[in-house]
Amino acid sequence: MGIITVQRGTRSGGETLANCLGENLGYPVLGRNVLNDAAAQLGVPAEDVGNKMEERPGRFGRKPLITKLHVAAVRAALVKHARKGNLVYHGLAGGLLLRRLPGVLRVRLIAPLEFRIQALMDSHGMDEASAEAYIQEIDGARAGWVKSVYGEDNTDSNLYDMVLNLESFSISEACDVVFTAASRPEFEMTPERRKELLDFDLECQVRLALLEDLGTQTLDLNTTVKDGLATVTGDAPLLNKGAVGKRIAEIVTGVDGIRDARLALKWLDPSP
Amino acid sequence: MAIITISRGSLSGGRALADCLSSRLGYPSVAREVLHEAAEAVGASEEVFRGKFETTPGLWGRLTRAREKYILAVQTSLAEWCTRGDLVYHGLSGHHLLKELPGVLKIRLIAPLEMRAQALMDSQPQLTQDQAEAFIKDVDQDRARWVKVMYGAEVTDQNLYDLIINLRTHTIESACETITAAVAQPRFQITDEVEAEIFAFAAECRDRLSREKRG
């Protein structure tokens, strides 16, 4: 039992690999359909969530906040599926969304540009130049998104546990190799990891709930959960301190599974 | 039957992985042996040879003819090892030196800086964490520049390798098991055609080296 994320450039065979792994390991496979769950939670079209997971969020105005909200919703939806303990996810940003979790096997697939162009030409009947331009555009947008949201370079090997080059492996060979890695004890869902996973699930739900609430969404808050006890840190305005604190506590304890909340906030005076 | 090259930063567990693969697959594991034979082939002491082959030219240095000869000598020596059959090579630049050969499994091993610093401090307890990390960063930068000068490539370019494994999560034993699964795939087997290409490649390397030696 374990969790595998497959990250790849567009048309790099990620979905096929994920399906092969799912079949061989008997794990459910999840991809862009997790966006539907997130969209249902936010009450917006799935397409909007998809766009927010790929477009650069920008630095000013409400755009970064909306991206944060959408990312939190996708992560909460993904972790809800992962709670069962076994999953192959080939959707957007999987390795990064779950990077706090131990025992997740983060795989990156790379493939030569020609291979990806051919795949796109075959599936969409595009000419070579259009297919190449499309791939470059999507790659650039995704790299920009990862840089903006996580401050990381998505081609950095250190973000992954293994990187496979499809110039050298067919999908079924890559599937064999990842299967072997996933069967190793490092990636087993142990009882300790299951507990961390359940706490992480609660953390994600709390984070989403705080971002959904108009009274708390603009605050710079961070939540950790251990054994169902939530600790909220971050900055909050001194003005109306009692009401803000009460609202945060209400939201956090309102999440099913949270036993209690501890606020360790830094109260800032906006006009000292 | 296969050939595996392992590229890694210093103190990233490359030797341990090569030893594990060697004992699991029954392949010889070589690194220094290749350099030793290459030094002999050009009549240089191993120390001088290593100095020329492994150190990066100065700031304004470039790939001189002497350095080219040394690279060719290492390539020839490694090609000779390949003609003997199965091999795990964990010395410098295996993936570049054998890039013309089909069927070679090119592995890159990476490990977090803290893990590598700990390995260094274990062998040199007088070093602090900061000193160990600074030393490793220095070596990495030097190595990256060496690869750039020698081969015009970025050492971190994922496209140069077939499989990259991160020791942050994999133990050496697990990396070894995963690579064993990778190398068992049909395209990494030394078929008669691949063997013929290896012999042709070794002969070509020998010819080029003897032309180079004649000057």
C-alpha cells in the first residue's frame, strides 16, 4: 500500500504509466478528475480550477489569493482520496501538493520533444509546428506556475524520488521499474505514516476552510495538526483581536476530526 | 548481460551502489582501474593523469589537445572493459564517454546536501556541518564546470540519463533493486548486434588514440 505521484510534461505518457501502475498494484488512479471534486467544493466550474492550476497567479491584487484557494481545494480533494492509503495520481503538481507527506513515491517522466510532438500529432491530428508550439507553451506555463506558487524549478531532479527517461524505457518497462521501487519498504504505508496522512488531511481541510472564509482568507496563517490538535500560527491584525481569534477558532474546530485548536498568532498593529 | 554507468556527485553513495549492483548481478565494478589503464596507455603516471583528467582548466582554460588525448585514453580504456561483457562503471563521465553505444543504462544518483555533508563528517569528524556543506558545494561547482568545459553539457540535465534516483528516500539497497529491474529490460541486453557495435567502438577508440599519440 502506498501513494505514487507521476509528474510529466504534456504528452509524456504519464496517464498511461499511471494506469499501468494502478492495474499492477491494484491502486485507484486519479488524474484531472480530482479537479471536479475541488470545483464542487468551491462551487465553480472544473475548468476554472484547471486554469488556476496552470496559469501563473501574478503577484498583485486578488489573483494570488484565488490561486491559493484553488490549490488548497485541489490538495484537500486529493488528500481525501489518499486517505485510503493507496493511490496513483497523475494530475497536476502531485509531487508538490503532497510534498510534506513521507512515504510518497514522486516520479517524474521525461520524454524527448520529438516523442511528445508525435504523440500530439497522432492524438489531435496537429501538424508538427503547431504541436511543438503547443508543447512549448504548456511546458512554459507549468514551469512558471511551479515557480510562482512553490518557488521551485520543476525540472530540478531533487524534487522527485526518481526520474525516468522515456527515450530509454517503453511505458510498460517504466511501469516495471516504478513498480519495483514502489514495492520497497521506504514507500510502504506504515501505521505511523497513516497517522501523519490523517493529520495532513485535517491540515488541508483547515487550510481550505480558512481560505474560504471572507474574514480569514487574507490573513497569512499556517496550520499544523498532530493527533487531531490544530495549531494555527501566522500574523493577524491587532484590531478586533478578540473577534478575529474567535472566528479562526470557530472555523478550525468546525472541521470534522479536529479535537481542539491552539492559536499561536502574532498580533500586528497595522498603524503602530 | 549489460553495461551500467553511474554518475553522481561526490559522497552521494555511488561506490556503495556500484558494489551492491556488482554483487547482485555478478558484474565487475570499476572506476580507478579504467583511469589506471588509461594512464599507462599514454605513458603518464596515474597522479599526473588524474590531475589532467579530473581537474577543471583554469578560468580562461579550454579543452587543450593534451586534455583531449587524456579523455580519449579513458574512453578507450572503458571501451576495452565493455568488450569483456557486463560492467558497472562508477567513475567520471561514463554516460558521456559511452554515449555513442546502444544499450548502456545511464544512471544518475542524487542525494540531499545534508546527507552528503553527514557522510563527509563521518569520515572527517573535525569538520562542522557548515564546512562540510561548503566543501561539497565547492566540489559540485567545480565538477559542473568540468563537465561544461569537457563536454559542453550541464551535469544536472535530466535528459543525459535514463534513470535518476534520489537517495533522500531510497536506500542503497532499494536503488540497487530498482536498477536491477531497469537493467533487466530487453533494450539493455548485450545482443550480438550490440556486442558487434561495442567491438567496433573500441577499435575506433584505439585507432583515434594511436593517431593522437603519434601527434
